[in-house]
Amino acid sequence: MQVAPVPNQTSRGPAGHSIRRMRSGIVWTLLTVYGILTLYPFYWLVLSAFKTNEDFYSRPFGLPAHWNAANFTNAWQSSKLGTAFANSLIVSIGSLVLTLFIAALASFILARFQFRWKGLIMTFFVVGMLIPIHSTLVPLFILMKQMSLLNTYWALMLPYTAFALPTAIFVLTAYLVSIPRDIEEAAFMDGTGLWGLFTRIMLPMSLPALSTVTILSFLHAWNDFSFALVFINKTGLKTLPLAIANFADGYQTDYGLTLAAMTLSVIPTIIVYLIFQEQVMKGMTAGAVKG
């Protein structure tokens, strides 16, 4: 009996390895270019924050002729950025807490229970994602005036929460549906009640989705300008976007102070993303690995 020779694939090994290295090099090159293009606006913002107006016009994309670090202190003092920072933090964190609390409870019910009109309720929240936010400014202004909520933190927190809920509920519900029913049944067999199931099991397991909702909701509340402009008139309650807008008037714009203030305003958003990025990445890869 003659044994058939095994095909020798060593000759194709180096060629295949070279192709894989070439593909990997192309992918990493494209990712590097994309990363540079993404980070360049932030680099330009920080660089321009050290320029004077004359320097900004004469060399908009070059290094500053004189690094003017006083722009940051002048911007902080002249427009009362400290008060604006505090107001933005109160409004953003307050609306975020309300959004997470309401969305987590609603998503838990929609994902883990079967009841009548469930599909209609879910459709209601999905349709809420399609409503143009700024088209509601006039009716909301009338409503806030009738409720005596203008020039209060609630005038911003309530709309921010309302418009963040559809996306939050959609994301959390989709994530909670993917959790196996066996975990829920095992918890009930161990004597865990409904509230214990929600707080001790479902919430910790849904941290990636909660982190995604946190970033989206916080960024929307932190960067919003239109609602704050319409609902807030008191100087002591103005948020950060309104304070930054004070550097521009109908005649000229102080770009050095404006960009310095914008650089300071970006720092909290970067911190929030760095805190929750690990959980967001886990959420993105949760369905890619099966045990």
C-alpha cells in the first residue's frame, strides 16, 4: 500500500505571510490617516487658543508667533466661565441622572416583560427619535412660561431629558433583550425579587449600554446652545455655550479668547469619554465573542 504524499505548502507560506503583512500595513495606514484627520481640528483649536487676533489672521494654520497663554486667564475672567462651567455641569449631570433613571426602568420593562401594547409603546419611543428638536422651541417656550420655569435649571434639564429618552430607551432595550433568560430565572430561584433583579443583575450587566447613553446624553446637554439661549436670560444662569458666545458681537470677534474658552470647554467631554470608553468598547464587541 502506497501512501499519497502530503502536499507541501511551505512554498506558499512566505507569499501568504507577505500578503497578510501588506493588508495589515494598508489597514494601519488608513487608520493612521483617519486618526490624523480626526484629531487635527482639536490640534488646530488648541494651537489657535494661544494666538492673538493679528496672529490668527496672518497665520491661521501655523504656529503662533508668540505663545499667548494669557488668553485662558482672560477668557476665564472676562466672561465668567467659572459660573458658566458650574451651570453647565448642574444642567448636564441633572439631565443625565434623570435620563439614566427613567430610561433604565422603562427599558427593563420593555425588554424583560410581555404585555399588551408593548410594540406600540416601543414604536412611540422610536418615532420620538425622528422629531426635530429645534422645531419644538416655540411650544416649549410657551409651556415653560405657563409653568413659571423660565430662567431656572429645570427649563433646560426637562427638555434635555425628554429628547434624550428615545435614544436611551432604544439602546438600553436592545442591549437588555440580548441578556439570556436563564440568568433571570436563576435569580428568581435564588430568591431575588424584581427590584433585586433590576439593581443587582440587569444594571451591572448593562454598563456598556449605560456608558454609551451617558456619553451621548452628556454631550448633547453640554454643547446645546439653542435651548439655553431661548429659556435662560439671567446672567448668573447662563451655560458655557452662551458664555463663549459673548466673545463675538456684531462688529468683531476676539478669536484668541473664543478659542481659549472653547479649549477649556472641551476638557470635560474628553474626561467623560476617557472614563467610559472601556465600557463602550465592551458594548461594541459584546456580540463578537461567544463563550
